[in-house]
Amino acid sequence: MTKPWVLIIMGSDSDAETMSQAAAALDEAGVPYSMTVASAHRSPERTKQIINDSERDGCQVFIAGAGMAAHLPGVVASLTTKPVIGVPLSGSALQGVDALYAVVQMPPGIPVATVAIGGARNAGVLAAQILATSDAALAERLKQQRVSMAEAVAQKSKKVERSTRT
């Protein structure tokens, strides 16, 4: 059995810069992943094959990024019962609001967890949290990341703290 991993899939290579933030979050958590491009509209058979092959090879969570009509996350969700996290992307005249609406408005029975417009980093964190429900070592790494974030906030606060109280 292979170690559980995450597939990051996007509709266009122009989405790679944003979606790489999900990869960075997974790297920091020590979660293996693959990243690829497949279009729900221009390459539906490729999309289906990638999802089927990924499931067969041990993928446990899918992160799908798409802009404009943003059908890719829903198409991925229709092809698997594994968790799918949708990342609405801001490549349109509506700055991603159209993609957000498309991703969150899934029909009953085909859910897609959705992060903020361009929120690929949180998609990576959420994917790691999902995997951590059955991986104690990963759960501990995520807890340590939270401790580090809290320490960083305290350090930043020390740089700006002041008071005029007497």
C-alpha cells in the first residue's frame, strides 16, 4: 500500500503560481502530492483518467483549482468519493467571484469543500488536516506549525507594542 497523498489539479498552467501555494503548505507538513493540469471542458477524458489513476495509486484528497465557470472541482467530485477541496481562482473580469459561486453551489450529494478565492495555501492545509485524522505524526506536525505561528505573532507584536498609559 502506498502512503496517502494529495493530487493538486488545475484547469490551466496559468493557475500554477497560485496552486503552488497548496504544494508549499503540503511540503511544510511533509505530505506527498502530485500536481497536474487537466481541463473539465477541453480534456474531460484526460481529467477522468487522472482521477481514476490517482485513486488507484493511493490519492486520498483532491485539490482542484479553477477560474471563471470553475467546473473542474465539481467534475473531480463527480468522479470520486474522496474529499475534494475547490480553489476558486481570480482569472476573470469578476475577479473570481464567479468561480467562488460555481464551486460552492454544488448539487446535493456531490460536495466540494471550498476555500477563499485564491486560497490555495489553505486548501493544502485542509488536505493535510484531513489526512491527519488517521496519521498521528502528521497531526503532531500540524500542531507544531500552529505553535510556531502563535510564536511568530508574539514576536511581531513585540516589534510594534507601545503604550501611552501612565
